[in-house]
Amino acid sequence: MKIAISVKPNSGKSEIEELADGSLVVRLKSAPVDGKANEELVRLLSKHFHVPQKSIVIKQGSSGKKKLIEILQ
């Protein structure tokens, strides 16, 4: 399954908001420094979708705010 995600780092709290088109807006506490925001993103998505962290792959946009995530089943 592939999901388009818009990431907002340095937010007050970590949360996931699902939009009507099936894409997600993910707010993260972490700053986008040294991969910390991507690590938090994977942890948060892992809990949200009830899958192991190793099942979540950032396919595109690893250094940007717009990402394409694949969840391996």
C-alpha cells in the first residue's frame, strides 16, 4: 500500500490527520535534523497502522516535506 504524506516537523505534538483524498498530514515534534523527523514518522505510522517499523519504507521525499510511503505487508 502506498500513501502520500505531508509532514509538518517542529509541531507542538505528534499526530496523524487523514484527508478526504486518502492522503495524510503528519505533525511531528522532531526537527528535520539528522533523520530524527523521519525516525519519528516511521514510529508513528507503525503504531497507526499496527505494523512493524521495518514494514514502512519512505519511497520518495526522504529529505522533503512531501513523502511517498509504502507499507509492506
